Amino acid sequence: MDKRRYYVSIQSKCIMYNQGDAAYELEIDATEEEVEKLTELFNQWEDAEEKTFFRAQIPIIPYHHDSENDVYDYLLKEIYKAIYQMGTDQTKSHISSMNLQMGSENE
């Protein structure tokens, strides 16, 4: 499959075909299949985000002792790993500078 340039916004959880459609943070070169996988990660991350909302209403549970937050954090790192693998040189450089401790895939 042919790769094409996409524009990704982590904040709004979207992947755009056209650079001017909305604000974006990162650029990737990906196949349609890769974009579908990234979209699924965004969907899972959004579900995890909703689950963390309820935990946030109970302040006696520390963030680091909550499995919903673990899932949220894991999915966010998986999103950054996927974006790094498909990213342009500038995107890879930016993600590397974030020191996300994602393992050897971002080095």
C-alpha cells in the first residue's frame, strides 16, 4: 500500500488528510491500514479517559494506584510509539525530545 502524509492532533484525537483542516501537532507518512490502527488506539484511549474521570472524583485513591490510569498511560505511550514509527523526521525528533521512556522503538 502507498503511504501518504497525514496530520495528527493528539489533543483532539484526530488524523487529518489535509494540512489546513484543523490545528495539528505532528505529521506522519502512513498507509490507510496504519491510520486505521492509530484511529483504534485513539478510540481506546478516549474510552480509558472516560473511565479515569470517575476515579478523579474520588481523591483518596492516588493516581499511581489506579488501574484505569495505568491503561490510560499505556495507551498514550502506544499512540506515541505508533506515531513515532510513522512520523516524519521532525515528528520523530519531537517525540524523542519528550523522553517518554517508550523503550528502544523511539531511539
